[in-house]
Amino acid sequence: MPDAPFSTDKARLRAEVLGRRDALDPELRKAGARGVAETVIGIPALAEAGLVGGFWPIRSEIDPRPLLEKLFARGQRVALPKVTPDGLVFREWRAGEALVRGGFGLSEPRDDLPEVFPTALIVPLAAFDRTGNRIGYGKGYYDRAIERLSGRGMVLTIGIAFAVQEVPHVPAEAHDRPLDHLVTETGPVPLTRS
């Protein structure tokens, strides 16, 4: 079973990094989210996206809501993901619109909203390295969503996290697609491509 060593390595890294993230001071997390929003909103390619896929925060992950507010203020449309048996489906969300409780403790758009197809994604993650590879939460939802959306055209991917989530090396698999940008509270992460 060739994937077993990767899965074990990823699970170990995920647990270690999430422990570091959980230990961050709540005030640092709030300030970090604002700093990330300031940096991400300045990415030129993001300004060109008519529809940006965001996410609603869970647990101790970085809060993208300050960034979503900046996108709305700039006149951009925002979509949020919904977990379905077929993977993530994005639905447009407007500021102040009520969300519904989904699986895994997620807050998601209503089921009656139509599916939309973002051309840029703000991607949550558990860990990352400087090649742009990421470890998610172990279900592969974002990997499959990025692949599916890429079938419709180019998709800009921007991972956001705290600096403590960096690891020296993410064990990447064939289906993993490196992120285009990574931003933490300390600023853009310089990416090296091999």
C-alpha cells in the first residue's frame, strides 16, 4: 500500500502543527488574521477574480473574515464551501447572510443556493512548506475541489495560516497541487519551486 507512509507522516505532522496552532494566544490570532487580510488583499491576481472562494473558520484556524470583508468592500463576490457526498460545492455568500450548521462543525451556505465556480480560492490548511505544498485536515476536499475547478480554467490558490504551521517538508503525493501563494501573519511566504 504505497500511500500508507505518506498518510502516517501527514497525520503525525498535522497533529504536531495543530497543537502549536492551538497554543497560540487568542489576541495574536486576531491580530494575525487582520495582518493576513492586509497582505492577501494586495495580491494583484486576486483583484482580478470576479468570484473568490473563502471559508468560515473552525477551531483555532486563522480567521479569514477580515479578508472577506475587504473583498466585499472592493466589490468582489464571495463563495463559501459546502461539504457534500461528491466533495466541496461552492455557493455565493453575501455579507450578513445566515449560514447553516454543516458536518465537521462547519458553517455553510444554505442548500437552496446555486453552485458557483470561483476563479480564486482562499485555502485553509493544517501545515505548509516553502514549496507551496500543504497538509489539510485529512479528507482531501480542497485537493479535489482545486482539481475540479481547474478543469474549468485557471484557479488562483492562496493558502493562509499562522507562521507556526510551517514545517520543513510536506510529504507530497502525485495528486497534490502546490499553492500559488502562502501568507502568514508575518507576511508572504517566499516559495521555492523545484
